[in-house]
Amino acid sequence: MGKRLPIVGIGARNLPASVRFYTEAMGLDVEQQYPPTEGIVMLTDHRRIRLAIEPRNDGRTSVGGPIPTIANLGMANLTFHAPALDPVLAAVEAAGGRILWETRVSLGADREGIFVADPDGLPIELITGVEKLAFIHVVSCVSDLERSAEILTRLGYAPVRDIDIPNPIEPISKFVRLADARLRGRVFAHEDGGEIEFIEMLHPKAAGRAGVGPGDTDPGLLYIAIDVGDIDAATATLQAIGLKGMRGTDPVTGRSAWLGMDFDSTRLKCLGDG
């Protein structure tokens, strides 16, 4: 089957504009389009991610206001690495994105970081330190790191890196746009491809209410879909740890699926082989 790359669902007010942004500015390729499902476009980096971009309509024609931070329960941002920031920032502006100039910081050892946003205001974390522009992972803010970590470990992901910031660090607080930010987190990877990061905010405590995800017309980050192969085993595993969902057919890929939510606000799908 090849790499079991996770799918991250993204809602876009303007589908062509969003596809242009992620291909021209962020270096992804169009893998497939799904005319039967209202033009959903699947993008990929062939290594770690697939993005399923679908048209959404929340009644607005333009984007304004603040860009969300990681102090909101649920999916928070995408992360990319880049060899240098300035060429990517120029491409982001040319492709209709926004740059949060106030977040540009030095992260030590000749590394820089900055946040940008796609045409709908979806946050994207850019960090230097690699030879070419590359997707790294999706970040989700959870209320209990250890409880949420069990979801991924039971679905075949292994912890590869811990993040521990128990006391405020000025560059980090500036980078994430949260005064006196304190957090802990963990990055998980799957041997068949894919990487997901969970963050638990220690201060300020994450806002939001467990079980409440984006609405049916909202743009932005919508869900994480994980390729599990054996859907019966995955369903039993998720039920055993207390997640609630239902068996059905994934509307994007047409595959058998478990459709539900995690312990917080993130819509979660498990996709079977059939």
C-alpha cells in the first residue's frame, strides 16, 4: 500500500486560492481530486502528510481578525521546516498568505522561527534548519497529554521527542504569541510515514470545551485521518480507551472508517484498507 500518511482535513473559503497557496508557497503536490465529493483536492509531500482541502462557506468573503494560537483545544497549526525564512516568506505573500512578523525569533544554533497563515488564517509554523522546504507535522492542543498520547500509541505511532517548557522562555512566548507560555508536548511518528505533535498548555490553560469541533461551514483545520488497515481492530482499540464514534464510509476517500472525536475537540477518523 505504500506509506500510511495521515490525512489532515482543511476547509477553505476559496478552494483554488488555497490549493495555489499550498503548492506554490509550501511546496506540496496535487495528488488527486474528488469531483464526486464537491471538488475536494488531496495534496501531499509524499513523505509525511496528505492535506484534503475541501470548499467551505461560512458566509464571509474575506479574512480578518486575529490568527488562532495554540491556547485553543484541538488542532492548532501545521509545521514546516525551511532552509531559510526569507524566500519562503516572499512566496507566502505572493500566494496570498499572511506573515506574523512579530513572531520572528531566533531559536538558537542558527535557527529561526516565524508563524505565517494561509489565505483563511490557518496558522503555519516555519522553522529553519533543513536543506529544503519540508512538511514536518500537524500540532494539536490537548487537555491531558498522557491520556491523548494513548490514542496515537495504540494506533501504531511511537513517541520520538518530548517538549518541556515548565518556565517561560522569552523567545518561545514571543514565537507562540502567548505571554509567559509554559507547555509540555510530545511528537509521535509512524514507521510507515507521518508525524503528529500533541501540546498540553500549562499556562495559559487551553480554552475551549471538550467534544466541540469546527462547525460544518467553518474553514480551517477540520480533522485528522489515520490509515490503520484493520478497521475492526482499530475500532475495538478506540472503544477500549473510551473514545466514541461510529463505523461508516469516509466521505472523502470512500473507504471503510471509524468516525468520531478524540478526548478534546479534534475530529478523528481511522481509515481501513477496504
